[in-house]
Amino acid sequence: MLSAIYPSLAGRRVVVTGGGSGIGAAMVESFVRQNAKVHFLDIAEADARSLESRLSDVAHPPVFHRCDLTDIGEIHATFAAIEASGGPVNILVNNAANDDRHEVDRVTPHYWDARIAVNLRHQFFCAQAVAGGMRAMGQGVILNLGSISWHLALPELSLYMTAKAGIEGLTRGLARDLGKFNIRVNCIVPGAVRTPRQMQLWQTPESEAKVVAAQCLQQRIDPAHVAEMALFLASDDAARCSGREYFVDAGWYGA
């Protein structure tokens, strides 16, 4: 697909969490193609190294950092290293998540804490890690990734949906608290995106057909479509956009 060019993104320092595969990898590639300087975090080292290799011939090749985002100490150390390598982060994309299915009766306190850690908590602490540098620059963009799931009340995702609903509240809170420093915070809400993980674990031809039939636009959503929204919201073209949710779901109104 042809992409718009955003001159304001050239040279910007971008961090994408969960950038090794799926939507995150599309984000990494899209920002790289805008001549941004991209760092991406993941624990899936094989996928991440493969992406690094595939994009090694661009003006600013992306840099992979192995980081367990459920470990707050690793978050602090990784962002400190990124900032030390070239200056404050201009754009943070909080993409990392895990949508494992679960039954209500089988959820333990440990599993609850683990799901919140992998899907919600790190978004706040990554934002905290970049906020100081953004305040010093007098500008910045934070993009949080939500999910259509809780808007539709999808089954076997209670904890995931709790976290994703919380991200929309977090987005509004951060937008209010950081707006005085010209830091914009928005939430992108993807619909049913055709990622390798979704296709391998959850989707069948029958379930795909059901999703498409429930969408206003009866076409599948690919990671690149979500990345295109991120490019716009991160660019100066979206200079007056903050504290809101932006859906990339093809108008999906039913499960």
C-alpha cells in the first residue's frame, strides 16, 4: 500500500514496544520508511533480529533492545540506554501486549497480576520513562495501543479487556497531565488485525468470514493499516489531536 510522507517524522527518535512482530513490526518499518530513528523493544529475539536484518539497508536502521516489559527495572535501564545513545525520545508507541484467552474460574491472583503487567502496567512506566525528556524538549507524542475487544465484550478475554479499557483511561489521564508541556497522548484502537499470531492461534476461515460480515467495510485489516494511523498521530499534522481514541476497525459493530 502507498503511504503518505510526513516530513516532520524525519530524524525523530521513536521507540516501539513489542516491535519484533505483528503490528509492532509494521510500526517499526513504517517509521523507518519515514526516515525516523527507531528503537524497538521485545523479548522475541529471533523475530526482532530478523526485522533488524531486513531493514538494515535504510538510512537509519532500527535498533533492537531486548527488554522484558514486565520488569520495571529493565524498562528504566533500557530507556536510559536509549536516551544516552542519542538524546530524548520524541515518540513512544506503547504497542506490546498479550491476548491469551482465559476462563473466569481458572484465573488466580498470580495470573491476574501477570496479565495486568504484560498488558497495562508497562504502558504507564514507559510513558514515565520518556516524559522527562519530552518535557525538557517542550514536545512529544505518546501513542497507546488499545483494543476493540472490550468495546464488543468478546469471550474469554476478561483480564485482557480490563487492561485495554484501562489504557483508554490512562491515555486521557496522561494527556491531561502532560498536555501543558506540549506532549500529545492518544490511543489507537485496532479491530481484528490479520497478524501471524492471530492467524495461527485464533482465526479460522469461518471466524474470519464472521468478523468481516460484522464490519461496515468488509475487508480484512492488516498491521500496516494500524501503522498508518500511528504515523499520522505521531506527525505534526496531528498537532491538535490529544486525549482521544482513534479506531482502525473497519467499523466492526458485532462479534
